[in-house]
Amino acid sequence: MGDSNVVYSGKVHIKVVRADDLRQHLNRKPAPMAMLRVSVAGVAQQELMKTNPMPNSTSPEWNQEFVLPVPDASQSQLECTIWDTSDPNPTEFSNFLGEVLLNLAKLIPYKGHYIEQVFFVKQGKTIKTEQQATGNLKLGLRLDISEQPRSPGAEQPRSPVAEVRQEAAAAAVEDAAAKAARETKEAAERERAVKEEQERRAREAEQAAERAAQQAAEARRAAEAQRAQAERARSPSPERRSPERPASPERSVNKSSALDVTTGGGTRTRIVIAVIEASNLPHGVDGESNPMAVVRVQGPAGAPSQQTKASAKTREPFWNEKFVFGVEEAHVPSSSIVAEVVSGQEVVGTVAPVPIRSLLNGQKMSLPTINNGADIYCVDGWFDVHPGRGAPSGGVSSYSSPTKIAGKAQLHLRMTFIPAAGVPTDAVGQRSPSPARADHSVNTSAAGPRVLHHQLQRLPGGAADIGVLLRSEPVAAGGEE
């Protein structure tokens, strides 16, 4: 390969013999031409030699000879490129068919000798084309050089390739450093983002825990309030509890609701009907029982019916709802109260019509806040419920009982008769008063239970015990309360 302290300068004789199996260009056979030059340490020399074009051939024969100067064979390279000259409008390297590169240092041991050799045509290292080069090229070579000592201290020419490689290495180092710095920064940002997300989730969890604690406290307060309300409902105050009929702990009935009507004068009798509850009601035809009670006044004084809310899927409904009807005094003797139990569109039971006049056989009382203290009459009892609309006509004494009868279909009603102001009771019900005693008067009737008339203003302490006044149990004849 030569001594690095020796300069091998001279000439190289080149004979371009022929080429075989070159690739086609533009889908036809090319017109190949060979170009030759010498480069020293990667720097191309000025001298450039060309063969004649050989049209329409992939295996051209040139047999042309050329001589090129060689400044230093140990650092020189012969470049032989092949081009298609038939392309009228070649783009960049589009007509490049391939190349042969030969390091002239390999010929130094054979200097002065003619050598023919076949070389493979290869794709260019610096020239990129879409089609791959093919074929081979036959060259004849003779290197004529002289040897001269290299001057001491003389710098050898620096290869541009080495410079490019050095620059590329430096750029790679810079890129690696920049990449490392970028990755470090990105890792720090990711770590900060993760930390912020963890802090956000911790805050949200803390807020959720606070909300849950507040909701739990509110739920406890609501439960305590409901429990207290239930306790009050189960344990009514002593002054409002009836000693004879204590209120049910599950169904607290406001017995004064039937009397809660507007006071004042007028010529219409008011009938207040409180529908309390029902027991052992029959099923509907569909097997379901969603009962509601419908009440109305039947007769010349007829008025639109009124109804309770429906109770879902029960034969023991509890309503405790109140309805008020107005009846002209002249229509009282010929009017009745009708009550029905309806489930869906079906009438499952009917109570026997109750003549309004029969309410005068109920419990008689007077309250300062109702009807200006005039007498009013109240019937509180359980009325038999007959299937469908088959209830017979009757009255209070025939079809009601003061207490519920087990296993029997019954409707609990409390009906209050409030005469119009200024109209004597005798004029309405044709009822004569009974002899009165000092604290209360007793009036008996063959058609109904015994009636007590309490003078409220004479009760101890002036309090009105509504539970006592509205009880419906009859008192035995001649008995004391």
C-alpha cells in the first residue's frame, strides 16, 4: 500500500474496455458513456475524461484509453461513473447507471505493469437513485509513478471525509447532550405533574370525606327528628288523651278534626265527615286492593262527591281525611250520607245510607269556638261495608258499632251535624230535649244510643277534652260517667 513517508506521484493509464448488463433507463436500452477522474483525499481533481456514448446498448464496447495525473497514489482514488446520454431531460442523477471506485494505492505494488480487471458496477455512495445499478465494467490499468521522500513536518492532506465524520461525531455528541437535557427536563415535569395530581386527589378525597360527614350528621339529625316525631305521635299529651279510648300508637287520629270548621251564621247545616280508616276490605276483581273512600250527600241536597287518597295494596287503609258538606235546612229530613269504597274503577263495598236526621241521635255537645256555642251532634263508629253496591238502607243505630269487629269489613266514620246558626234543633230533627242535671244532661231515644250533652264551660279548669266528647260508646241507662 506504500510508505506513509513517501510520496508516489505520476500518472495512471486507463483503458475503458467494455461494460456488460447495464440497467435500462426510461424503459429502453440506454446510450451509456463513462466519465473518469482522480480524487486525492476525497477532493476531485480538475481533469475529467469521457468516453464516447454507445447508443441503444446495455453492453457497450469502448476500448478507449486515457491518462490522468496522480499527485500521490497512496491517497488517490480512481472514479469511473457511467451515465445514460439518451435522456433528453434528466433530473438530478436520474440518468446515473452506476460507478466503479478504485483505490490507486492497491496498484503501487504493480507499478509499471498493465493489468486488466473486471469490476462490479455499484450504486453510488453519494449518488442516490430509485433504480439499483447492475452489470460490470472491464478496465485496463497501468500506474507509472516515482517515489520521493515526504518533506519532514509536512502535513498530509486532510481528508474531507474525515472532517465530515469528525463534524458528524461532534454533532452527535451535541445531540446526545441536548437529548439528555430534554429528557431530564421532561422527567422533572412528569414528576411534578404526578405530584400535583396526587395532591389534587388528596384534596378531593378530603372534601368528599367532609361532605360524607356532613351528610351523615344531617341524616342523624333527620332520623332523630323523625324518631322524636314518632315518639310524640305514640305518646300524646295527657290533656289530649281519651282515658276511655287511648289513641293507637301506629295510627294517631286527630279527633277534633271533624269539628275544625269555620264558625259563623247562615241557613245551611254543615255536615263534617271524617273518613278515618277501614278494616278487612274485600279484594277487587283483579285481586288487587288499592282502596279509597268516596262520600257524598244523597237527596235534594245532593252535592259533588269527595274522596280520599288511594292507599296502595292494602285491605286495612288509614286515611284520616275530612270533608265538609252544606245542606239546606229544608233538605235535611230527606237527605242521607252515602259512603263507598272504590279500588281502581270498581266499587268493592258500600256503607248503608245514613240519614242526616239520624245524626241527631249522636253525641250532643257544645263548643264555644264552633257554631257560637250552640249544640252540635257527632256520631263516631264502625260501619259495615257490604260488597259492591248492595248495601241496604238504614240508619246509624242499625248498621254501626262503636268498636271494630274482628274479621268484618267495616269503615270507620266520624260524622258531625252542625245546625245553621239561629235554627232550633227541634225544627230540624223534631227532637225534644231531655231533663238536664247540674253538670250534664241525658237524652235517651228509642231509635239510638244514649246521648251525653256536656257543658264544656263547666268542665274542671275550663278545658275541653275532645277525646271524651267524641267517644261513641253508649252509656248504660241510669249510669254515671
